[in-house]
Amino acid sequence: MAWSIHYLVLLMVIFIVVLFIAVDVDKFSTGKIYAIVSYIWTFIASTDYLPGLMESLTAVRELNTRLKEEKV
């Protein structure tokens, strides 16, 4: 639980830093800033699938270990 909170905070800090960098650069239009925010927000939202992906990866590794043990 604590790991996921730290991860979320890290993602939000990255989001804010990129937004400040984008605003600080000269001649940035509203559309470009929106595109950056939209892309980063999509990336952050896609991290919701990471726990399930890690669980599946662990299951495959465990299965591989069991199959190697049966061969010996």
C-alpha cells in the first residue's frame, strides 16, 4: 500500500515538473500544453494496470521454476 502511494506521488511530481517546463518554454500554445497534459495523464492512468501485470509476471516465473524442478 505504501509503495503505491509513493509511486502515485512520484507520477504527480513528474506531471507537475513537465507542465512547468512546458509553460516556461517560450511560444508554447494552449494546444501544445493540452497535448502534453493529455499524454502524461494517459500515461499515469495506464499505470493502473501495473499491479495486475506484475502479478501475472510473478505467476509465470513461479510456474517456470516449478517446471524446472520437475525436470530434475
